[in-house]
Amino acid sequence: MALLDQDVKYLKFKTYLPCYCPHCKKTFNVEKRDVKYLNFTGVYEGADVDVKISPYLNVFEQESSIPLKEGDLFEDLKCPSCNKSLVNPDIVCGDCGSPVGEVILSAYSRLIPFFSCLKVGCEWHGLTRADERHIKIKIPRQEMPEQDQKLRIQTYQEVPYGYTTELASLEAGRCLQCKNPKCVEGCPVNVDIPGFIKCIREDDFDGAAKVVKEKNVLPAICGRVCPQENQCEEKCILGIKTKPVAIGNLERFVADWERKMDLVKIPIIKTKLNKRIAVVGSGPSGLTVAADMLQYGYSVTMYEAFHEAGGVLVYGIPEFRLPKSIVNFEINYLRELGLRFEMNHVIGKILTIDELLEHFDAVFIGVGAGLPKFMNIPGEALGNVFSANEYLTRMNLMKAYLFPEYDTPKPRGTKVAVIGGGNVAMDCARTAIRTGASDVTIVYRRSRQELPARHEEVRHAEEEGIKFRLLTNPVQYLGTDGNMVKGIECIKMKLGEPDASGRRSPVPIEGSNIVLPVDLVVVAIGNGSNPIIFQTTPNLNRNKWGNIEVNQQTNETSIPYVYAGGDIVTGSATVIEAMGAGRIAANAMHKKLSAKTKKTTNSN
Amino acid sequence: MKEFVNTNDILDFAIGNEQDAVDFYLTLASEASSEGMRKAFEEIAGEEIKHKARLVEIKERGIFNMPVEKVADLKIGDYLVSDPVHAGMSYQQALIVAMKREKAAFKLYSALAEKAPNADLKSIFMALAVEESKHKLRFELEYDEHVLSEN
Ligand SMILES: Cc1cc2nc3c(=O)[nH]c(=O)nc-3n(C[C@H](O)[C@H](O)[C@H](O)COP(=O)(O)OP(=O)(O)OC[C@H]3O[C@@H](n4cnc5c(N)ncnc54)[C@H](O)[C@@H]3O)c2cc1C
Ligand code: SF4
């Protein structure tokens, strides 16, 4: 709805404005003795707030039931009579980009739409100016171009292509540059999101990458695999009325741009400390600890059980979601920073934690949750029943996807079932379809709403032709005479009564058993901790699930100078949480080791 | 199947069962592979001790009014294979054993209720069966949440 100058040109300074709700047509004007105001319901930090605004044109008096400062942004503005939102989702304030509320003003027997910015203190606050300069048509969220749905299942190439500079600039233009940015609170490592988006708006992509890297050492990876929809993007103010800013896509764009333009510089580390750190496990938690400790000036050695570094980033998450070249680039960066790698070293077997402590000043354990869980149902030992770990590791680390260049036997099936509904299950199913399986089915015991995988992954899986059997649970695997799996007996489930927390657990429907013919099964129901390290380090405290217990503030374990973080502490979680844990440990390690140095120097 | 003539007989039997459960979880605790698991089993044994104390109190006071409520049965344990109890078993395996144990107790009390010679005894057995199914539900919910995590 455009605003026309002629509608308002007769309105004079301090004209009294009778205002109406566009939905219920009730008035906002309140007149009590000499006091006159417009009465709205604002939403601030999720709570309803009474807002009183002067009913006179160009008079900026505003009062609310809680103290607000300049720059604060109402999340919504509602009519106190019908409680409907006044925010017009199609336009934003032309001065500051914030959402705007729309009311109907009656003047000279005309009904005129008026817009008001939701940001406290914005020049355009309080129904003052109504010319077109002050509103702008909203830009819709920019999606990344993707590979064709039919063609992509014949390759392992990454599915989204990433933003072009034009798309990135358009998307960055949507950000409201909030003074009190909620997105940052949603980021586990508190990246300065409006800061880096501002750089993109100013075409300073290099600067944007620097801002991101202050807090996140692996942005090209996080931009691809972080569940932004549950983190920064879930909190984004724009998301209240429309789609949030595509923060993840922008993060990916700046990291890719920096890499492609060859702008990644290896910093010169000025201080060299005469102290050594051992990092066990080369997943995101270990890589973060290594990066931080190298920058402080420590010498760092990383021990990894496999022959390739990167943890789940290389042997779990498939190529079409996270190209290995990107992970390798980050690892090479750390190598150039001075990180020493000791591959094929299973700590707990080749060397124990105690032995490491003899040679190193501190140790970080980031060995992840690598022990696959099985359901403990009959038939799990049949041939061609794989754990997700084994299946993905064979396909990724052994490069079965590059057959015949790499001659690893590839687990093959034409009718494949994947048990589970998380990211891991989607990755297995999407890998299976790329190996040429004609029929791939996800079997999940809850309903669609509860699927724990990222929405994007579920969408990609569906587009690629993967079928979903929801509310279905395997009860046993059936085998051929040769002990190869040939079918899964499943039982249908229904969601039971809600428990005290309101959660509805699935319960089997007696007698609803069905048999799915399959020749390959991948079980993706979760991972637990691997006990190898603990067998030789019994004094490392663990909880009942086998996860290491740490001091939450420092991530130090029950053994002094031994720290831990990532999936081995939390159970299966996310890349960014593992990185956050690594950073806490690195800071605490540095603090403790610096204090120790001071003590020894003082006593000398 | 054991014959019961009065409430005290039944309660003695149920108290004995709870004591068996306490012993069972303490054995698991003593064979646990980590401090965390030992604590977890001791906690469960502690809960069983409370169940036992409650039955003892009922017997001493002679008042029996345990409500017969409806308790959800997720039937998770029904389809799982349990390994024989062994030292150093994982918490997942231990939970399966525990679910199956509680389900067996539930079935026993339900069968006794079925065969009970009078309505009073029947309702006591039914209430005891409900108690056992509550214990099972606790394990099932833990299993549902932590083992079947589907990341
Ligand atoms: C298939 C799959 C898909 C996923 N998708 C996503 C996603 O989209 N988004 C997301 O945020 N998270 C995802 N995750 C989860 C995420 O990858 C993990 O939370 C994260 O990698 C955990 O990091 P970490 O540092 O704890 O350990 P890991 O990445 O697990 O790395 C641990 C490393 O330690 C090594 N190691 C183990 N034991 C020893 C030993 N004894 N000695 C020496 N080295 C050892 C391992 O070989 C491994 O390299 C996914 C996980 C999987 C399996
Ligand atoms: S990304 Fe969203 S929450 Fe963050 S500053 Fe921009 S608009 Fe505000």
C-alpha cells in the first residue's frame, strides 16, 4: 500500500490524529480529562508492554510500561482491542530498516494508512512523516542456487552453490543492524553477526571474514553445517514477522570468498612460549584448541587415531554436504601455523594420557562420540547391517565414492533402509542413493514434526527421492540362508499420551507388524563414547553414559592439566558446540599455565 | 504359582521382591566400569529401598490405599534382546535388563491379580503391578531420551 503525498499534505504540525486499527477498526485514541494519547500493545523480549504515544503529528512523546532506551526494537506492535499484529510484513523503515507498524488515520473524511517504525528513537517514530522516502519494499530472503535435483544424485558434488556477490549483498541488506542483536545471543561462540553483515553491505568482504574469524576459526565449515535455524537465525528479529536473515549462507559466502581470493594470511606468532600441549582427536573441538593455543605461542601436537585429520568433518559428514577440500584447507592453515600431527595414533593404546602428561604441560581430549549404538534387536549381526559410522567412514575416509580410483569395497544395496531421523540418518540415505540404490527408505519411530535432522537436510533427502516411513520401528532383521539381511520386520507406532513434560513418546501398535524387503540396512540411532582411553586412565571421571565429567567453567577433567570437550563430554552434539567447548578449554589452559609460569618465575 | 491367603503374605512377598531388586542393582554397581555408572546403579538401588520401605510401612500400619492408576507402557524393552548381566556392561545394556526385570514383576503381579481369590487381594496385586510399571516407565523414558537419540 503506497503512501501518497496528497493524502497527507494538508496535515499540519501538531494536528490531532484519530487513529484506527486496520483489522478491527477500533480506535487507539484515549482521552482522559486533559490527557490524550494513543494506546498500543508492544511486544518486547517476548512480553506484552503498554505503549502510549502522543496523538499529535510531529510530537515524539512516547511512554511505555517498562523503561526502553534509544535503539531498542519492539518485536511486534499490536492492537490492544483485537490483539492482531499491526506490523506490515511487506515493508520496512527506510531510515533504519526496522519493521513498521501500520495504522489507519482519519483526516478530512479520508482514511489514510500511516506507518511507524518499531525502533525506539528512530527519527521516523511516532506516526510523523508519511512520505515514500521512509518506507521501502522488503527484500525476500535470498536462497542459495542449488544443483538440479535429478542430476545431483549421480555425483558427490556439493548441492548448494553458495551466494554470488549480488545475492550476498541483497541478503545483507535485509539485516536491521539491531543495536541489541538477538542473533549474537543465539550463536554458541557469539560471532559479531551485525558487524560482519555491515561489512558485506559495504562490499568489504575481506573485513567481513576478519570479523567472523575473531570468534569462529572454521567459518566455511560452520556456514555449511551449523543448525542456524535453531541458533542465530531462530533468534533473528526479522524472523518474528518474516524469514530471518540467512546468517549461515552469508557466513559461508565470506569464508569462501576469502579462500577463493587467496586472502587467508598466516599470522605471525610473536610470542613463543616454551610449553607444549597435546591435543587428542582432530575433530572441531581439538582443532579449535590447537588454533587458539598456537596463537598464544604454545607448541601443539595433535594425536589422531585415523590417517586423516578432521574427525567427523572428514569421515562422517559426506562430500556433497561438506567438501573435504574445505576441511583440508583449514587443516593446512593450522599446519602452517605450526601444528604438528601424529596420525594413526590411538591414545589409550599406543600412548596413555599419563604418558602424554610426562611430555606435555597440558592435554586436551576431544575424541568425539565414535561408538555406534545399536538397538539390541534380533538379527543385528547379519551381513549388510551396518552402523552409520562404519557405513559413512567407508564411503568417506576410504573414498569409496571415488571408486575405481580408490579400491575400497563399497557397501552396496539396491533396497536400502536407514534407521533413525537425525542428520546422520539423512547423510546415510543420501549417500546410499548416490551409490545407485534404487529404493532408499528412512525408518523413523516418531512423526515428521519430531525429525531431529535439519530442515534443509530433510528437504534435500525428499527431493532426491528418499522415502520416509514415519511412526515405524524395527523389531527384528530377517536373514537369508547365507546370513545376509533380506528384510526388516517393523511395527507401527503411535504417539502415546503426553507425559508430565508434555512430551509424547511413541508406543507400538500391537499386531501392526509389517516386513520391508531390503538388502542393506544402516542403523543411525546415535553414538556413545568409545572406552579405549579410559581403559588405561581409570581415574578420569565419567558419567553413567561414559562421557567425561568436566568443570563447566574450565572444561578441566578430574585429572589436573587434562581438559576435555566436544562430543566426548556432551554426547553427540554439533560442530559449533564442540568448537565452543574447545575455546573454553584453551582459555582456561592458557590461564592456568600462565599462572604456573609466574609462580615458578617469582620463586626463582 | 505361590498361594497367598492374606494381605500380609502378599506384602511379605512384594517386600522380598524389592529386596531382590536392591541386591540386583547393588551387584551391578559393584561391577560397574566407571564411577558414574556405579553412582547411577546405587541411585536406582536407593529408589528400590524407598519402594521397599513404603511396602513395609503399609504392612506395619495395616492401611492399604495405593491407587490403581493408568501408567503408560512404551513397550521399549519388549522388543530388545538383553545380554546376561556381566561386569562392565554398558548403561544401555543395564537399562534393558532393568526394563525387562520390572516388566516381569508387573506381569507376575498382574497374573496374581487375575487368580486372586477375592476382590481385596485382587486390588492389592493390581496396585503392586502398577507400582512396577511405574518403575519400568522411568527406565523406558531414560532409554527413549538418551539411547534412541538419533543425532
Ligand atoms: C554423519 C554426521 C553428520 C553430522 N552432521 C552435523 C551437522 O550437519 N551439523 C553439526 O553441527 N553437527 C553435525 N554432526 C555432529 C558433529 O560432527 C559433531 O558434534 C562434532 O564433530 C564433534 O566434534 P568433536 O571435536 O567432539 O569430535 P569428532 O569430530 O568426533 O572427532 C574426534 C576425533 O578423535 C579421534 N579419536 C577418537 N578416539 C581417539 C583416540 N583414542 N586417540 C586418538 N584419536 C582419537 C577420532 O578419530 C576423530 O578424528 C554430525 C555428525 C555425524 C556423525
Ligand atoms: S541478523 Fe537479525 S537479529 Fe541480527 S542484527 Fe540482523 S536483523 Fe538483527
